[in-house]
Amino acid sequence: MDETIKLLKELTEANGVPGYESQVREIVKKHFQNLGEITQDKLGSVICKKDGTTQNPKVMLAGHMDEIGFMVKLITVEGFIKFLPLGGWFDQVLLGQRVVIQTHKGDVVGVIGVKPPHLLSPEESKKLVERKDMYIDIGATSKAEVEDAGIRPGDPIIPRADFVILANGNSYLSKAWDDRVGVAMIISTLQILKETNHPNCVYGVATVQEEVGLRGATTSVEAVNPDVAIILESDIAGDVPGVKPEESSIKLRGGPSILIYDAAMIPNLALRDLVYEVAKELNIPVQSSSIEGGATDGARIHLHKIGVPSVVIAVPARHIHSHSSIIHRSDFDQSIQLLTALIKRLDKNTVEKLTV
């Protein structure tokens, strides 16, 4: 297992739903050690300042630490747990999935259930099950038993899914690629930059609470006050049955994707074109992506003060916003190569021209 796989495994298997990122934050801090000056904003986002040959321009790399999950809402008299989502979930992917409830007494494993199909009427069996009708079962038979296990309203709930190297050896299955892959890109890039000169000051930022309203980006961009920003994300791979090319043409092994549009940000066009230019020089394949129903931390970062030239570079992932999704190693490696080369091009003169 090489160092990249170890990093990806460690990050994705760590727990950290929105507002409860402490476990993954400590891992990020560990990897930031010896890479730069580490600070933290008051919402919990971690910032690593990596000095270059000059203090300006300030380049912000942003990837969010939080993963989608749930929170305990209430405990029924019979000992079942009703829950609310932290982040966007598609109800159909929930049933039968195992979860981990983090309590003050330790982790408790449960499974998401619903009324058994054998007991449904013909009419009920034709309907999609909604989350409000689901519950988490920890094997208890009373509310008191659940409380004795340490479970209380407000406790975070995390998908239980481990990191797996799939049959081809280069595809990785795990939870939380959205957006631990972006955090891994920051760490890997800072490790490379440690050994080379770059004409700027780089701030690697692992943000919090992206999945519930881009909150960490809002506070951390105030702390950094960047001149230019690169948001690092997972992208929606459309190379699966049922997806039309006009819905998503993004494919695994197609190279990193560049968002040309999302619901809250149009990238800085000069910066976008610079990304394409660098990719062409390095013979790195890139894909163009548009997301009409979602946004990234860039939505807040690019509107900071009088504006920050921003762009999103992403690694394609199948099945995001579910318990387990898939990325391909080549897309990750090419994203690091592209990002590192791009940062070396972002000197003062180049950044000033982005908004001319």
C-alpha cells in the first residue's frame, strides 16, 4: 500500500459529518505538520500557510472536511431512533445501510430500517419509501436501553463503510470522497511544494460544514483573504447506466474535471483558460463539467469582499452522496500534477491579469 493509498484510506475512513469534524480535523492537522504554519478559524476550518518565494499573491486551496451524514432527532418509546439529514441524501439509498452513532460513551452501530415489505399492501409497495418513515435500529427494545447505550438527541450519525481497493487495483471504493478527495489533494500538493519553489504564498484550507450551507468557506476566506482561489472537489461521474451525456459526460479515467458552471458560481474565465492551457502543456486530459443543481465552497469564496478569481478542479466519482462511492487513481494523480503546475504559474503578474 503506497503513501497515497494510505492517505486516502485514512481520510475517508475518518468520521466527520457537518458540525462534528473533530476526528478528521485531527488527521488533517497531523498531515499539515511540517508543511507550513497551521491555524484554525473559529468555526473549525484548518488553514496551512505554505510560504513560497514571495508572500503575494495569496493562493487559497479549499476542500471541505465534512461528509454527509445524519443526526439523532428523537428516540421512540420502543427504542428506535428517528434521524434528520446533515447534507443532501437521496432517500432510496438509505434502507438497509449500516451507520455509526457517535455518543459520549463511544460508537454504537445500527441499521436503517422501515416497515417490512411482507407487511405492505399492494398500494404501499408501489410507493417510494421516504426518510421520515425510516428509523435506525440498534437492537434495543426500549427507549431506556437506547439511552443506556449513551445515545442522545444531537448525536452525529455516520455511514459505516470502509475503504476498499477494487478488482482492477486502481479504483477505490469508500465513503466520503465528497470531499475527502479534495482534502487529500491539498495535502499531497503541499507535500510536493515543500520540495520546490513557487512564486506565491499557498494556503491549504480544509473547510467545515460545506454540506449544510458552505459555512466553513464563509469564515475561512475571511481569515485568508486570498488573491486567487482553487476549489478542490469530487465531481459527479455520469458513466453509469441511465445517465445521458447532456446530464453528465464526466467519466472515471477521463482525467480531472473543470467546472465551467454550477448553480452558484461561474469560474473566472481567464483562470479557467489557464487551467486548460497548463493541462494541454502537460498532456493531461481534462473534462468540462456543469452542475445545475449544486454548488461548492467557491460560491462563498469567489464573492469575498470585491471578488476572488476562482475555479473548481475535481476528481470524478461515481455514486456520491451515498454510503459508498468510487474514484480512479489516475484521475487523482493527474489532478495533483495539474494543480501543482498551475500553482507554479500563479505569480503576481499572472494573478493581476486575471481580472483585467
